[in-house]
Amino acid sequence: MNLVGCISINHKHAPVELREQIRIAPGDILPLLHKDSEAYTLSTCNRTEIYWRELDASAVYAHLSSLSGIAGDTLREVSEHLTGRDAVRHLFMVASGLDSLVIGEPQILGQVKEAYRDCLALNTPGTLLNKALHRSFRVAKRIRTETDIGRYPVSVASEAVELASRIFGDMNSSTALIIGAGDMASIAAKRLKTRGVKRLNIINRTHRVACDLAEELGGTAKPFECLNDELAQSDIVISSTGSPQPIITRDMIESVMKRRRNSPLFIIDIAVPRDVAPDVGRCYNCYLYDIDSLTTIVDRNFSHREEQARKALDIIDYEVDRFEQWIGALDAQSTIRDLFTMLEGYLEEQLEELTLDEQERAVVEKVLRTSLKRFIHRPVSFLKAHPGIDHIENTRRIFQLDEDYQDRHKR
């Protein structure tokens, strides 16, 4: 299991001001790879992670430091470095939503899959990580099916709306502004609508996308150029764009607050990197919450999901055990041994179907055994000469030596 390594920089250990500086795309890891290595990268609002085989952790940290401009010692302080079973278990927990800010949130699985597709396009995952990722998808599906952890879907976006509703109580007289029209912004907009907000306005850089979401929800799409005007007229602002720089600054809000005559403005920024400059919260009567501010709110809901989380962890531990068994078979001698075990099983099946006396059985068994040994001689010889992990796994798939041989992956 020590074949797998992982560095995770996530919401549990790194504040948002650091997380927003560390965004790793699949192409960023290419300079570290060589012919025997593989890697998978994942970046979301709450985490940046790299999984690998045949790479040195120190080299990965140095590369992260170079990309982010953050000192290596600082990166080590705010990250988790996991190896072997712990790294695989962490991947399964991430894909299942058990390591999320909101336990059991469903969006993370889609993000894990999307990142996997991006990595596949650059050929960075190999046999080991392909298997681990496909197993993580299956684990997530099992947990959704076999536990109630996803019975009440929640997310960071929906919790942001819950925060707004606690502040305002009845939203029937409130005007809300959503900035962005991606998944998180859409979830927030829909939750605001169900909460009965009086007016819902949506701004996005691509106006057509804002129009589509507004039409779906009965809101109003506004051009991005109207951002200042909409801030001046809104009570609640929830922002979730993909902008690399803040789109709302302190100067903007100070100007807006004068137009509002300092009536309270609540801004909830769930983007990483942040959409709202941190010093906006210093403006009089402007109340700013970022994604880390939601942690205490989310914690209050954990007890309701704790029992289901324990059931989910049992599933994860079982699946990690199975993955560990698969890795244990990833050597040429084990695979050759399994090929001969398969041969013996097939031989017994054939003999049981025949009605033979002892002498006839001995003759048929000898012929069958000789034929089957000749049949597997070539793959056995090939594995002895080429005991690489890819060749071993391909052999195990061709001969269906593992219970889950039907899983698909490509290199």
C-alpha cells in the first residue's frame, strides 16, 4: 500500500487565505512525472490535493512551493502528508463527502470525477490511481445507497442561505443578489427562492447564463456592469464566481454604503479564491462571512449525521481492505500463482461434468492439464520477463482474476 502518496491542503488545516493561493491544475504536475510515475490532482473551494505513485514527497512539496509562492515549511504545517492505506482511505472519504466542510455533501463526487477526466486527458493517472479512483466512485455510490447520509442534501451554498435566514428571519421583504451562475451559485439561488426571498437578482459575467438561471427560478438577470447598483439595492449578497481576483473591494463597498445610507449589508463569500476582499468586513454596517465562517454553523448539524457517518466509515474501511488485497496481488509471482489456481479450478469444473471411470479420468485429466498449461505458458513467460505493474494488472483483467474485474479504466 505504500505505493500511494498524498498531500492534502484542506479546510481542516489551512485557512482560506492560504487555500486560495494553492490551486493545482493537472498540467501543473507534469514536470514531476517520469515513465514509472503517475499522479492525480484535485482542487476545490475547500481543498487542493495531489495523489501519486513513484514520486518523492519532498519534490512534490518543493513543486507546490514554487507554484504557490508559499514557503515549503508553511506548506508542511498546513497540509496532511499521507501514504499507503491512509492515502487511499482519505481519497475514499473525500469522494464520499465525509471529509467535506458539510458532511455528506453531494457536489464533491462530481468534482472528483471532473478532475479525473481532466487528468486522464493528460494521461497522468496510471494503473494504480485509475483503480483507486474508480473504487472511490463505487464507495461513494455504496454510501449513498446503503446509508441515509445523503437523505437530506446539504452543501456550503445551502448553509450560506441558512446563515442568511437566521440573520433576517422572514425573507419575504428581502432582496438577494447572487453573483455567479455555477453549481454553488445555483444551489444558493434555489435555496433562497424556497426560503421566500422577495426579490432575487442574478449577476454573471456571461449574461446569457445568468438569464437561464433567472428564468428557471423566476428571478431577474442583471448585467455584470450593474454590480455596484445591485449591491446598493440588496440586503443579502452571496458570491461564488471563478474569478482569480476579488471582484468586490473595500472602495466599492464604502461607496455603496454611502448610497445605502449605511443600512446593513450582509455578504457571504463562498468562493475560493475569495470574491470579496477581506477588508470589506471593516466597512461600517457591512457584515462579511467567508467560507471558513460557515464552519461553526455546519458543526451544529454534524450530530444529526454522525450515526450515518459511522456506517459510511465501516463501508470505507471494508473497501480499503479490498483495495489493499488487490495491491497485494500486484506482483508477478502472485499473479502467476493465481493463473495456476484458475487453471486448477477450471480443470476440476470440466472433470466434474464428465462421467468417467478412474482410468479414463486420469487420461482426460492429463490431456486437459497439458493443454491448459500450454495455454497459459505465454502469459506466464511474459510476466516473468516484464513484471511491470501495468502488465500485471492487464493480465489480471484479461483472465478476470479479481472479483471486480468489470471496472473500467484507461491509460
